Amino acid sequence: MWIWEHADWPHFTWESKIVEPKLRDVCFHQGVLVGKMSSKTKDQNQIMLDTMLANIVHSSAIEGVKLTALFVRSSLASKLGLS
């Protein structure tokens, strides 16, 4: 169910004790991702490509579109000038 499909949208409530731990977990993983992206590794382009690939594939799945990761990766690498 999408948030705007909720009966009380946009005036809905939530349980903080349920939402807050999940939000903390998301923030933690966001920090891990930022740390990886700012590291001085020679694989930084690979990390960026993998992150963008995962984002595109998962976002498309949410919309009901199934993309082939290999095709998307090839297209992304080409657009970014990577091998």
C-alpha cells in the first residue's frame, strides 16, 4: 500500500516505538554508504556504479518493472565512461 492510499492520508499517525528504530537503522546504513563513497579507494568508481545499479533496479521493482541488472550495469557504465 502506498502512503497516499492510506485511509487517513495525509492525517495519519504512527507508533514512534516502531518507527524510530527503523529510522535509526536507515540513518546508520546511510552513514555507512557515505563513508564508503568518501573513502580513498581505487575502486571508488566500482562502488558508485554498484550503488547506482542497486538503486535503479530496486526502484524499478517498486514500480513493477523488472530490469536485468547486467543490461542496466552496462548502460550505466557506458553513460559514466567506465568499463
